Amino acid sequence: MSDEILANSWDRQEEESAAAYAAFCIYRDLGASRSVDSAAAASRQATGKPQANKKNRAPDVWFSWSSRFQWVARARAYDVYLEQRARGLREAEHMKELEQYRDQARKGAATLWIARNKLMERLTRRLDNINPDQIDVEKLPSFMRAVAYVTEVALNTQAEAIGVRQLETLLDDEGE
């Protein structure tokens, strides 16, 4: 093993036997509530071996390996690695959801803008082709309010989409 470069502290250590490393892996994988005794019990349960003693204690060699090969620090480093990896996956999923939301908001804003333009065109045609004496004064304000409302919604939707993009940029900057 001396020719190998250790990538992580939780990898097999130089001079660590296969048995010691297998025991460490059981210990490491137990999570935050791990102990040498619980790791030995899990090993016995997995292999079907009987309990070694009445107190269900780990063999002395496990405690020796734990001390010699720094199981506590290595397992803690492994826990940190797993948490960082899980957080990275959560953040990537969140960024994907933000991107999807932003795309949907942009499409929605574009659709609303098209509707707004059609309403404006219709209003303009109507105004161009109507005799001022025939204008129903009571209907024009409501039609104009409809155009103004759709315009406002389209602009707000687009502004929100841009704001989400700015949030993504801020999150990217914090992640560096």
C-alpha cells in the first residue's frame, strides 16, 4: 500500500490491514451515533457470529485499531464529506428549479405581452375606424383598463423573472 496516494482520510491507511479497514468501514458507516462497540455488534450481526462477551463489548483489537488508525477523526471527516456532497446536490437541484421557474416566468411574460399587443391593436383599430360620435364612452375606459392591467402583469412577470436570475447570481457568488 505504500505506493498508493491516499485521496481521503477515510480511505485505507498505510499499514492498515484489510481486517482493520473493514472494521473501520463498519464503524464509519454507522453515522453520528457510532461507537466501536456498536460497530463490532453490527459486524457480528452481519456475519452471524455469536456475541463475544456478556457486555457485548468489541474485541480489544478493535479499540486498538480505532486508536492507531484514528477512526474518530476519519469518520468525522467522512461525515463532513457526505454533508458537503448532499448539500451540493440540494443546491444543484434548487438551482435547476430556479432556472425552470425563470424560464416559465419568461414564457408567461412573453405570452402576456403578445396578448397585450393584440388588445392594443384591437383598441387602436377600433379607435381609428370609429366615428367619434359613435364611441360608447362607457366601454372605452374598461377596455383601456384591461390593456393597462395586462401590460402591468406582463411587466411584473418579466421583472420577477429577471429578479430570480439576479438571485441565482447572488447564490452563485456566495457558493464560490
